[in-house]
Amino acid sequence: MQTLKNLEGTTKARGQAARTERRIWNTCKLTQGELLAAHISQEGGNLLALGAGQAPLQSNLHALLKESGGRQESERDWSCSLIVASLVGAFGSSFLYGYNLSVVNAPTPYIKAFYNESWERRHGHPIDSDTLTLLWSVTVSIFAIGGLVGTFLVKVIGKFLGRKNTLLVNNGFGISAALLMACSLPAGALEMLIVGRFIMGVDGGIALSALPMYVSEISPREMRGSLGQVTAIFICVGVFAGQLLGLPELLGKESTWPYLFGVIVIPALVQLVSLPFLPQSPHYLLFEKHDQEGAEKAFRTFLGKEDISCEMEEVLAESRMQRNIRLVSVLELLRSPVVRWQLITVVISMACYQLCGLNAIWFYTNSIFGKAGITPEKIPYITLSTGGIETLASIFSGLVIERVGRRPLLIGGFGLMALFFGILTITLTLQDHAPWIPYLSIMCILAIIAAFCSGPAVQGELQLFSQEEQQQSTWGQWALEMTDFHHPAILIRIIANAKQMVGQAALQAHGGIPFILTSEFFQQAQRPAAFTVVGTVNWLSNFAIGLLFPFIQQSLDTYCFLVFAAICFTGALYLYFVLPETKNRTHAEISQAFAKRNKAYPPEGRTDSAVTDDKTNIRPEPDSSSALEN
């Protein structure tokens, strides 16, 4: 603790004098026009009317604007090392997760035949259909159980090894799983394939936790959203690659299906060879290793600039914030009446997110299209189109969420999925009545994927520090350090306006809307416990759908999709009546919207302006005098 305080003092002293003005601009990253627009809109031109007595302030601001403009042109906040780290990390981590979602689809009949041969060789008789269905369901769904285990392991491994080394060690899981699955056919051991799928799930659970943290901690604030989106895009590319390699012309044949699993070695080896040449996360070096020099060197490598004092201060500010927070346990969160309906809402939205049927489509696409009456030779190519649609949707989905809001996307997405699942049931039932009906079934499946990707699965910034928490720590402190200017109150208002325009979370990750809601519903002390609950629901629901869908399909035949239609409709109905809009709203406003249902008000107490109207989206700006008093 003393070492960390010394590091804070050293870093603060280093940037205190000469870079006071520059720190504002490095932090805000405002253009000249943005500053003037923010200032004029709030002050009504008061700065220009200050008079001759405030001339030093005006000249100081003009010089600051001029310096900022020149520096923005000459100094960038990224390097090739940053791009390479993001791409290599995504290729060896999130790509493999997506690949393993779809890779089991194409070789399904060949793997089932292998299971039957292996069983008959051991027991002297063929395997019965129910046992075969169970074994295959376990093979598909055990990937999710491995993911749940990996999610809990990453916290322990990451603390001792750091983000980068965690990703490196994780490649051992990927390589061992690939070898087990690829060698299962020559060895005649079906257990090797099942165990390999479990280990691959562990790899996915670790990767999806460690990679976003690593990318977030090495990225400049204004690029975290874009680079974090790479993780989501590579998942979709992985799904598409699994479908592409499963084509009969490539590896989707009876003699070559083990190579589909052997290919997993390639991304793992690329990451294993490349990452050692890149620095460790600066956060880990500073807080776990107490290596200030190493952290500064890592920042310079990733950001491509020499002056990293602002970034160091931001990291230290995050540390101060975290040290002052007592984390809530999962049990305390479950017992808290203040967040009861928030927790119920994120659990239901996450359960619907996984149980809505999309994973069933990824796992069993060929079987579904076969039931739809599509000829076997056309199925692999139609399957390929589903992965292509998801990839395109993931690239453009980030543009939607901040314009539309969470509530319309969730309700509309689940509602459209329920509608198309209902139509799909009708077309499957009537597929023999006309030759064009099977193609209508294909359109319904593609529409379901599009509705999911443009609704519940839309990727956005997931904030782990709320706007209030950032303002109370980093921005409040920096604002009070500006008191050597002639008119500090006005400068504080400028800084606050700039924060509203370009402020981002101090720590970010990426996920579908249920993950975003989790970050917005809960305070910083509650979020780790909330993410534990939601993450567990996520993986267990994924396991349930992979395990149960073959039996549902076997029992209900063409009516099996009515189950998903009911889940989507119920989820949309619940969210319509319970979920408030959270776009551009503070945690206090969101808590107030739930207070009546919880029958318990948050610690800040009742307010007369409970947020229930979706049109009230903008948080009022705090008065400058109160900012000074705080």
C-alpha cells in the first residue's frame, strides 16, 4: 500500500506543473469546436462578456486551444503494437469461442456414426437412439459447463499471472483440447471428444473474461469501444469459419472431420508465439508488480507517445476509487430489497438471451434445415449464410444502441423472434403443400438471426464505473486542481460539459444488452456480484439449450420452435411492463424507476422526479458552486 502511495505521489508530482493545462486536453480529447460549443451552450456566452479584467483567462484559453489543436495533429494515441495485441488476442481467444459454437454442426452424422461404432465395438450391439441422442447432446452442451468453470478460474489465474500471461496459459487448454478431439477417431474413444469439448469450454470461459480486460487496459480511452468491438466481431467470424470449413469440399467429410477440431491448434499457436513479444498490462505491472517503470514503458509501447502522465494518473485514480469500495457479496446482493427487481430483470433478460433458441440454431443448423425439407447437398451452403448474416450484423450493431436505446431493442428483438418462430412453425408444418414453402422456412431462420443480432445481441459499451463515480473521483479532483486560473468555476463547468460529451467508463468490456443492463442497474460495489449471478445464468442457460433441444425436437417435431416463441414472447412481455429505458440516465435515476416495485428506496432517498418517462433522458448538469463545494 505504501509503495502504491509513493507511486501516486511521484506520478502526480511529475505532471503537476508544466502539464496542468495539457492534462485537461489529453483527458477530454476535445476539438476546439467541441469545447466552444459545450461552453457556449452552458454559459450563454458569459466567457466572452467577462470584460478586460478577465483578459488573462481568455488569452490562456486561446493559447490552450491553439496548443491542443497542434498536438492533436502531431500526436496519436495508438501504435501498431496495440493493433497487433488486439487482433492476435481476438484471433486466439474470441475467434476460437465462436468457432467451437458452430464446428460441431456439419460433422454431426459422422460423429454419431463414430459413437455407434465405438459403442458396438465395446458392447457388442449398436447404441439405441435415446442413448445416442443423450451422448451427442452432452458433447454439444458440455462446452458451456467448461465455460462456467473457466469463468471462475480466470480470477485466480489472472491475479497471479496477469492478463497477458493468462491468455498465454489459456492456449495450453486450447491445444490440449484440439489434440484430444482430433485424435478421438484414430483412438476409437468417444470420451476423448467429450472431454476435449469440456476443456475447450474452459478455454472459452477464460478467454472471454481475460481478453476484454487486457484490451481495455492497454487501449486509450477513446479507442476502447472500437477495439472492444473486435472481440465481438471475431466471435462471429469464428462462427462463420466453423461453418465454412464444414463444407463437404473442405473438411466436412467422413474421413476429414477430425481435422475440423485439429484446426483449433492454429489460432492458439499464433497467439502463443506472438503475445510474448508484447508488454504486460500496465495496470497489472503497476498494482500487482509495483513496477512503475515497466507500466510506463508498456503505455509508451501501446500508445506510441512519450507523454503518458495523463494515462498514469487515470490508472491511479481508478485504484483510489476501488480502494474506497467494499464489494458486496452475492448473498448480500440477493438479500438486498433495493435492487431486487433490478436483479430479477437482468436474470430474466439473460435467460431469455440464451434460451431464445439462437444457440440451438448454431448447434443444430443442419438438422433444422433437414426438418425444413432442404435437400442435403444444399444445407451446408444455406448454413453458411446464417454465419454471414451474424457477422455483418455484429459489424454494424454498435451504431444502433446509443441511438435507439436498450428497451426498444430488447423488446423489439424478442418480439420479432417470437413472431418469426411462430411463422417458422407454420411453414415446417405445411412444407409438403408447396415447393416454395421450405425456402420460406429458410427466410424465417435468417430473420430470427437478424432480429437477435440487431436486438438483444447488440454490442455496446459496458460501464463498470458510473458517471457519478467517475465525477466524484477523477474529474472532481482534476477540476479542483485548476484553482490557479482566474475563474475556476467557469473552467469547472467547461470540464463537466466536456465530460458529458466524451466521457467514457474507466474500465470497459463488451457484451449483449443484458450485460450492459447489469452494469447500469448496479452500483460499483454491487457489480462484481451481479456479474457473477448473470454470468452463471448465461452459461447454465447455454448448457440447458444445448442439452435439451434434441429431445425437444424429437418429442415435438415441427412444433419444437413454439417453445422458443413462448420464451421470447414472455420475455418481451415482462420487459415491456418492467424495464425502464436506461439510455443517458444515471444510476440514481434508474434506481428511482425501480424503487416503487422494490418498495425500498436507494440510500439517496426519495426524489419527486422518479424516472418513469422514457422521454426524460438527459441528466441535469450540477451547479458549478456545488461542484466546488464537493
